Amino acid sequence: MNATSRKANEQLMDVIGNVEERYIKEYMGTIKTQHRTQDRRIGGSTGRTGKLKLTVLLAAIMILLLGTVSAAAVFAVGHFHADRLHEQEAILKNFDTIAASCALPVGGPQECDGVKGTLNSVLLEDHHLLFSYTFDWSGLEEAQDGSFHTWFLPWFFYIADGDTVICQSEYTGGLHTQTYADGTADEFSDTFLYCIDLNDLEGQSLVGKELTVQLLYAADGDGFTNTFTPQTCFTDREWQIGMTYEFEGHQITLDSLRESALYITLSIDCEGIGRAGDEYQFILSDELGNHYPLYPYEEDTDGYWFTKPETVGAQLTLKVIRSNLDIDIHGVITDDSYEVLYEIPIELKTSFWNSFR
């Protein structure tokens, strides 16, 4: 325990010591009988002063339950469904803004095995290629009887410079995918945003080169092929953080933050939080109170991915959450809530606001 945490605990115990013993007894008595008596009032008829003191006690007990931490500890409840809906709005707004000024239009529908595919646009970034693709499967018999699923679309991606493949993704490895949800109610068509990692290549080195993108149904199979020549490169922005926090025995070190076209990537050194099977997960919040869940298929070693807030603003907060997600035997989500247990303010070494706009 560091000196700051020790001092905070001492202050906390001082507060608890100021709570009259009878309120503690009343509180403990309430815990024992709350399942038997639904209409019991905590504190009885002790009046406003007693209720205020009891509120302080409850807050103190809840803080102690979190253990020793070095940033603000909070209790709050959120819902993944609401977060994902807002996330889609942010994606739509961010992509439209960037595509209007930076994206290279390609166009031209192609057809493969009854599915029509159109490469709408491509955006070259410092570390990634972002492209928008629309698929129409209305001509398939499987679409009419409801057995077609977007999982059946091509999932082999190859980007080539001449005869040399410069980056690739097979079965979504190194690929981030978002649905471009523009509100159109077409059950037989969807637009997807694919972000593929350039690995060791710098985006700027590809400006002016004729590149080929292939989306195939198998490594050597059929699919969709387009060529394009990027003329500009969207510049990522990166800031150093270099702060370490502690939560429930976990050390969380925030190394840096990078903003790309659609994402915020946080370089975090932490064991036991944010990966599949971990008790705790991360969620990102902006200054407007909007929440952005961790990218669901995150397996990258270079950072934790979140959808970029539509207004980055001057402040972001990383939160540690515990999911209450519950799914019944039919695959229906019956509980999508999560508890916010810990908040970490993201403190950038370079001026966040001035660097963005």
C-alpha cells in the first residue's frame, strides 16, 4: 500500500468512527431482515441527521469493498446494448466526415456466386487501410428462405503491390470490422468497414502506388478484386501517457494513446483485465458521458481498441467494469448490464485538445 492509499484509508476510518454506533447496528439489522421485510426504512424514524450519517457509512463501506486504489472509485451500472447503439452513431459520423475529405472513391459492382460486391472507397492510414464494401445477396435462394448469414461473405483479404502481397487477413486475423449502420432497412444488403493492419509498412510509403485488394472466399478461391491508387495518407496522432494505477491487485500501466480514423488504441500493460475469460473488462468514456466498449474480438498485442468518440474533446476516462451479461438456453440476452468499479483519467503528455482540431 502506498502512502496516498494509506492516508486515504486513515481518513476513511476517521469518517466511519464519527458515525454513531446505533446507526451501524441499525444498518446491520437491516441487512439481516431485508429479505423478510420489504417496507422497512433504514434508520427508522431517526430523522434527517441519522439518514445523512448512515449514507456516509454506506458510502464508506462500499469504498472499502473495492480495496486500495489510486484513482477515483465509483459504483455505476451501464448497458452494452445502449453503448453499442451510440457506438454505431459515432462510427457513422466519423466515417462520413473523413470519407468526404480523405477517402478515395472506387465504385463498380462485381458479382461472385450470386452475391454482388461494391468497393465504395479506400482510406490509407499511417498503420492501416480502411475500406468500405457493400454486399447485396438478394439474388440468393438462401436469402429468401432466411438461411443466409453475413458470416458467409468472403473472409480472406489480400492487399498487393504488383505481385507482392503487402498485408493480409485470413479469418479476420489482424482485421477490424464495423457495420456501417446508416438506418436503411434492407435485409439483403449491408455495408461493412474493414480496417486491415499494414504491419511493418508505413502508410505514407504507399501513396501513389497502384494497389490491389482482393476479398476471397478461400485462400486461392473466387471473390472480388479491385485496384486503387491512394493519393493521400490519413495521419494518426499519438500521445505518451506513462501512468500506473492499481486495482484489486492488478497493476494497470497506460503507456500511450493513438487516434486513427475510426479508433482509439490504448497501449496498456496489464495482466488479468480486458481479455477473454478475465473477471474484469475495460470500457472507454468521453467527457459527454458516452461509453465505448472494448473491441469484441481484440487479440492484438499492440493495444486495446475502442471506437473513437465522435467528439474526442478534452477528456477521456478508462473504466474497469464487471459484466453481468447473461444469455438463456435459446441464445437470448437476458441481462446486458455491467458495473463500473474503477475510473482512470487518461492524462496525455501532449495537449489533447489543441492537437486534435
